[in-house]
Amino acid sequence: MSVETTRFKHVSYLWDEAEAAKLAGDEVALLIYRSNLLGADLRLTNYGGGNTSCKAMAKDPLTGQETEVMWVKGSGGDLGTLKKSGLAALYVDRLRSLKNIYRGIEHEDEMVELFNHCIYDLDSKAPSIDTPLHGFLPFRHIDHLHPDAAIAIAAAKDGEKITKELFGGKIGWVKWQKPGFELGLMLKQCLDENPGIRGIMLGSHGLFTWGDTAYESYINTLEVIEACADYLEQSYAKKGAAFGGPKIQSPAADDRRKQAASLAPVLRGFCSSERKMIGHFTDDPRILEFINSNDLGRLAPLGTSCPDHFLRTKISPLVLDLEPAEDLSDVKALKEKLAPAFEAYRKMYQEYYETCKHPNSPAIRDSNPVVILYPGVGMFSFSKDKQTARVAAEFYINAINVMKGAEAISEYTSLPRQEAFNIEYWLLEEAKLQRMPKPKALSGRIALVTGSAGGIGKAIAKKFAEEGACVILNDINQERLDGAKAEFQKAYGKDSSSTTILDVTNAASIADAFADAALAFGGVDIVVNNAGISISKSIADHSIEEWDKLYDILVKGQFLVSQAGVEMMRKQAIGGDIVNIVSKNAVVAGPNNPGYGSAKAAQAHLTRLMAAELGADKIRVNTVNPDAVIADSNIWAGGWAEGRAKAYGITVAELPAYYAKRTLLNEVILPDDIANACYAFVGGLLNKSTGNALNVDGGVAMGFYR
């Protein structure tokens, strides 16, 4: 272990001299290497936050002359995963010449479009709003990060004084200013007035540090943040209990999660009053320390300070007035208790918008809270997708760290409401939102497809994930489930799915699976009853055990899973879909099929009965009738193929061709065909269809509904 590694205890020293040596002479490659190291330690900066740069000489493609170019992290992206394609490259002299036409702070946003006239590499990323902050400073390598330890000082009431004393004047101070051209000029002025400083603290915002080489910048950044963190640690020791000490105690972890799982769908329903939201829950110890404290009521309404935190978490969280062990079983009473709190929050947000808006401000956005705190239990966050909800939670933890540090050394100060509004409804931010891709059809929806680790179930889950849904993968086989999890995470990312063991014949297992869904995503909108089994025997050969197994999995399973799904959908009160995978055998009387066929008929009629009952809840219930899905289907296990071949007087090898030839379209039916049918019901075009059946069998006249 190197000396450098051991002298840092609050940050991670990750520089590998051998790896860096391979990049010697390539300043851009070293910039990317340094950026990835900084982004790998969330104590240095938050996900998607901060930016880095380097300035190096390059050949001008028009003149052939050497010219200075700045490579800087472009708009969007994350330091931890930054690649060259995520950098913007600009002519330094052109960028700095923009100062000559700058019309003042009232017009600074117009400068952003002019960045495009400074582009060196036409294939590079669009420049971010922070580009002039790097460009106006003379240093070859610059890091702009949002470390909690530094922001705690930057957001403290005495932050400027503390910064000067802590660093002996070697770190400058620039008061709060919205990121942009003006802030870039202020940084340059601070440097001119304080030659020889090693960095600048931005009030309520973050930290700028630099060096002549990538390594010098990296070490300087670590040393400054380490000093901030060490100062906070000493202050914690003197201060004693954080946030005024504990006011309440949390229940045990299992009890907290039971409370959270019970409450999440109700909260999701409230937060989805304008559009469907996806949830995230955490009971991280840092959250519990804050929400259980005496100072929660004073600090939570203040909101956050750093713009990166604020943009993800909204003006302030909603704090629930619920006891940690409160009985949540009476859903009607619970909603009646929570409704005034949500209405008050929405009213507060609307007043904030009306008070702070400008003549050209974008229209008000969703007035529901993003962050919801349940004292004693944990934190919920809700947003358009799982990643955004999860990241919002991570940012609020950053904000808690900042509040804790600022309170330990002085007094925490948040952004003034007008300044916060100017960030949230910034026209440049609005333009960025408008450029985002249109949401997919199932964005904001959560689907539980039984038996989704393989066969038809996996095909359905894949289709839903491709269309933007979050899916709860489940199976009775852990190994198969682990395989599906790896496959989905590789294809759709870690936020697209969660996993749970599920036995559809066991009510306790089903309850646990839906609780897992509530904790993972906030609830469930779509239930697909797909799990099944097939036994093909004559009435004489059929055993009671086989009969019971068929009815337990197909009929009882559909009943129990639907029952649990309906309970959760009613908690949410935003409607939903149940799709039952039945069979053409529900209406076709074929040989050697009394158990399976009659069970499928029961499934089909249960669909109609549920549709008749659940319409008032806006829960649609529909049937998909497959036939002869041979490829990648578990239906052929357990002797079914042999039984059907025997019934038709053919061999097992001849089954696929036999099934195809007997259809009107002469087609082989695949799992993807069934997935497409399910998507047809839930994808938005059939929102006024319930109690219907869709045959996916290539056309079997005997299976026509009459």
C-alpha cells in the first residue's frame, strides 16, 4: 500500500501510476482517467454531478497551426463512466473572446448558443452551462465537484470565514451565483484578486480545484476535500449528537420494511395524481439519523442548497405525520389522514411557483413531492422512472450530509426560494427537458409477470421492459431467477427490474412478492398470470394428485395472485391491468385433456368475472389464448409433449409441424407472439377494453369465440 493511499481516510486514493503511465502524453486520456477515478468515489461528487477539464495544444484543422483547445465534460453524463464521446472540445481563445460581447447578467443565457461557435471537435458533446467556469481559468487541469464535506462548509452561515481560516487563505470564496457565464467571470476575478490560491469554494454550491497536470489536479482535489472532511469529523466530536439528538427510535429493520411496503402503494397513488410515478425506498442509517431527530421539523422545510441536489429533490420534502408502528391496515382511513398533507404540499408548491415565476417562466410542473420522509421508518422518493427516483434519494442523502456538517460547524443555510426557482424553472433546464426522448408506452408502469424467469413469461417481461416498464421477475427456482436477473440487467440496466421468489399456490409467498414489488418500485400496475403447468392424460388415467396440481397452479394461482394484485391496485387508486394467459383449450374440447382443459376454462371465466367486478376501479381484466407455443416454453416439460403426440397419433418430433399445419395461417406460434398480445392490451390503445380474449394460435377455427 502506497504512502498516498494511507494518508487519506475520508476519500479514496485510486491513482495507479502504471495505468497512468500508459496514457502519458495524452492529456485527454488522462482527463478521462482522472474523471473516472473521481466519479468512482461518491464522497467526492454525486452521480451525474460535477465536471472536469483539461487544456492542451492541438492542430487547427483549418490553419494547420497549433492552437489551445479545452476538453471539458459536456452536458449530461457522469464522471464515473465518462468517455471521450462525453467531452466537449472548444477553442480556448474563441471561448474567452466571448467576454467582449457579453451584455451582462440579465443576458447571460444567450451566451450558451454562442458556445457552438467555439467548437473545435464537431463530433464532440454539446457544451454544458459550466463551460466558461473552466475556460476563464488558466489552469491546464481543473476539477469542479460537489463533495458533501465541502458543500457543508459552503452552505454554512459562516462558510466564507471558515474556508479562509481552514485553508489559511489558499482557497478562495465566491458567493452564491447561478452557474453560467457570470459565475465564470466571478471565478476569474477571485483568482486575480487572490493569486496563488489552490482552489475556490462556491457558496452553497461546490468546489473548484486545479493543477498543471492531471495528477496534480487529482491530488489537490483529494487534499482539499480530505481537509474539509477532517474538519467536519473534529466538529462532530465536539458537537455530540447530530441534528439535536434523537427524538424517536426506529422499529427493527424487518418491521420498518413491512411498514414501508404497506404504505408505498398509497403514497404512489397520491404522487401519481398527474402522471404515473415510480418509487424508491431506503432506510439508510443516515436517513434514519435525520428523520428521527429533534431538528427534523426545523431543517426539512429549508430544502437543499447545492443546485444539483435541488434539481432532483424539489423545493423541500414532505414529512409524514405517522407513528413508526402505526396500524396502516385501514386503507380508507389512512388515505383520509394523508390527503390533507398532500393537498397542503401541492398548495405550497403552487404558491412557490406563483410567487417566484417570471413572465417567461415555463408552465408549472407536477406539484407532488419527490421526497417523502416517514419518521422512524425511512425515505420514499418518486419520479418518472426508477433511476431518477433512486438518484433523487441519493441526492437527498447528500443534502442530509451537508445539513449535518453545516450544523456541526455553524448553521445550515439553504438556497433562497427565488434562487431555487430560478434554477428549477431555468429556461436552459426547460430546453434540456424538452430535448429528452418521448417516454415509451409503458414508462411509469410496473409489471409483475408470474413465471417470468423463462419461456413465455420471460418474453412478456422483456417486451414490457423494452417498452419502458419496470418488471418484477419471479420464479420458484432461484437459479433460473438469477439467470434472468443477469440477462435483464445486461439488456435493460439495473433499474429496469427486481427479483423475488414466488410460488403462486402459496398466499404468503405471493404477499411477500408484492411487498418486494412495493419496496422496489412503489407498487404494481400490471399483473400477468402466466405461471402454469400442463398434464395431458385421459380421464381414466388422470390421478387426483395431478388434478389438484393443475387446479392449484392454474386456477388457485390465478385467483390468489389476482387477489393480491387487486389489493395493491386499489391502494394506488390509479387503475391497472390484469392479463391472464389461458389457452385455446379453454373452449376447444380435445382428447386426453380433462384436467388441463377444464382448469383453463375456469381461468377464462374467472377473467370475465373479475372484469365485471373491477371496472369501477378502472382495473381491466383480459385474456390471451395461446396455442402450441413450443419454442422456449416450459409447457413441454412433464410429459405434455408425449401426451399430445399420443392423442394425435404422431411422434413428438412431428408436433411443431402438426400444430402449424392445423392453423388457418399455417404459422408456428412463438413466446414473442404472446408477449405482443399482452402488450396490445396494456400498451395504451385498448384502455377501454376489458373482459375480452385475444387468440394467438395462428387461427384455430374450433377455438373461435361465438
